[in-house]
Amino acid sequence: MSNYDQGAAQDAGYAAGAAEGDYNQAGQDVRQGEQSIENAPADVGRDAERGVDNGVRDVEDVPSDIGVRPTGWGPSPTTRFRLLYSDRLKPIYNLKQPTIRYIKPCFSSLIGHIAPKPIVLITGANQGLGYYAAQQMASTGHHILLGSRDLTKAHKAIDELLADDSVKVPKENLEAIQIDVTSDSSIREAAATVEAKHGRLDILMNNAGIALPQSAAADGTGPSLRELYQKHYDTNLFGAAVTTDAFLPLLRKSTVQGGKRISFTSSGLSSIEWALTLGENMNGANYGIYRSTKTAMNMVMVHYACLLEKEGFVVSASDPGYCGTNLNKYNGHRDPRQGAKALVLAAVEPKEKCHAKVIDDEGKAEPW
């Protein structure tokens, strides 16, 4: 087989694999299996018959006597392109003609068509900040696992997102998943579900949180101070830490661009510097239990940022600001849509802008 024929066979393998989402492996199969040029078209034809729109361009009329495989993936002056659709692979069925009809994958096109969508788990996403973060990320091509303690509420949230005409969200980008971050068994079951269905997780957004009364009732009714601390920490801190640990094996399997990301929904109230300098309504004398959980969360975030950095992870936290959500009985002055931008930035910004930092909705790092 000539060098050119070998190149054509290899690229036919790439084209076949592209339809399956793994053109690298397909090209390797052609080489390692020592398939001849005659065998390559059969595999491609099989995928063409499925009508796969895989973003491959058909390069026609490449002279068979070139002698060496053309370098690079771009077209040469002698090539002619034809963009096909359901039958776009059909012209390469016969690679033994005097004029070889030779497929080259156009990788910019391939990536747009077949690259897997980043899979994102957002806890506490059936309402509030998590809901709008899910909306924003699903509308930009992420596959969102919309997490909620109550699966019915997760499905309801998805229905509401799809009915919202202000932001177009593809239905296939939303998936409900049940996860209660205060339950180890629920977290394990959620991880098992994701592994069975997707085999990996690309982005974990630890968003679930609560804000209960910050002191025990003077008359002794209701939860004690200890119970209030326990409830806050169980959800806001322990839940995020245990969820992160449970999903780490799946996050380590991420190979997509923008994967291996972990984010935590923190708060400006977590800042010790601001607790000492803000006015009397927002300084450290207020919201003591809640803000202490977020300060502790920041340290958990930094722990994972240092622990996983050599593995290529980006770990960060966000401060959405004081948004009107169910967490504060809708008393916040900010639109949660705006606050959700901070969550999204913490999950997608380049490493140098957010790794081991708490950032706001403009991507600015905040003081500890």
C-alpha cells in the first residue's frame, strides 16, 4: 500500500470513528488492525447508512498519484469540497478508483457537531440561584443534571425552564436527578446514577444551602443553638464536602474541554476582612452561624484546589451577592439571575481568574 493509500485508509477510519464520537480510536483501529484500503470504506458506509450528520467534509478529486499523504487538514488548491448531510460519507464507498475520493475530517466542524457536551451537576437547582445557573449553562450547550432533594420539584423546575421564552433552553440539555446533600446514601445513589448513565462528570457545582434563624428562641421553643449550628453545617459545609468526595472519581474521568471543575456557592459574608469593616448591619455581629459555614466552605474549596491542582482541576467559589431567593424569604435586593452569573463564572472562567478564589458576578476576586 502506498503512503498516500495508507493515509487515505487512516483518514477513512477517522471519518468512521467521527460518526461514533471517537475518530482517534477509529484511526488507530485502521492502523493497528492493518486494514487495507479496500476494508476501510465498509466501516464508513455502515455509519453513513445511519444518516449521521457528523460534520465531515467530502474532499473530491484528489489525484491518486500524489505519492505522499498531504500534510495538515486544510484544503489544498486542487481539492474540491462538497458539504453533505445524511449521506455525506457516501462518496467514499469506492476508494480504489483512479481518482481517490478522499475524506479529511475538518476538526473545527467535527468538534461543533460531535464533541460531547460538558456534564454539569448543580445541587439545589430546583429554585433560586441554582435554577438560574442551570438555565444559563443549559442555554450555552452544557448538559445539566438539575439536582434536588425532591425529584418531583426537579422535574417541575425543568418544565418551568422550558416554558420560559426569555431564554431558549434545549430540552435535551436538562435532566432531573435526586440528591439530598445531608444524606450520604442519597449522594452515593446520585453518583451511581451519573456513572451508570454518563460514565463521568465534568463540572460539579455545590450550590445547595440553607439559612435558618441565627439564634435560639429566648423562650426555649424551637431548635437549640447547637441544633441550629448542626443544621447549617450539615447542609452548607458537610453536604458540599461529602458530595465533592463522592463525585471525585467521576470528575477524574472527565476529558472534555472545560471539565474537571468544582465550584462552591459561597457568600460575601464569608469574608473575615469584610466582617471587620462593613457597616453595623452586615458586619460580623450579624448572621454568625450562616457566615461561619461559608467561611469554612472557603477553606474546603482551597483544600481541594491545592489537593487537585496537579491533576488539572480548577476549583473555585462564588459570591452571588444578596439576591432575593427563598433562602432569605426573598428579602435580597439583587436579581437572582444576576447572582447566578457568579456561579457560572466560577464554573467556567479560566484557571488564572478563579482557581482557589471567591469571585463575584464580574469575575473579581474577593478578600478572605
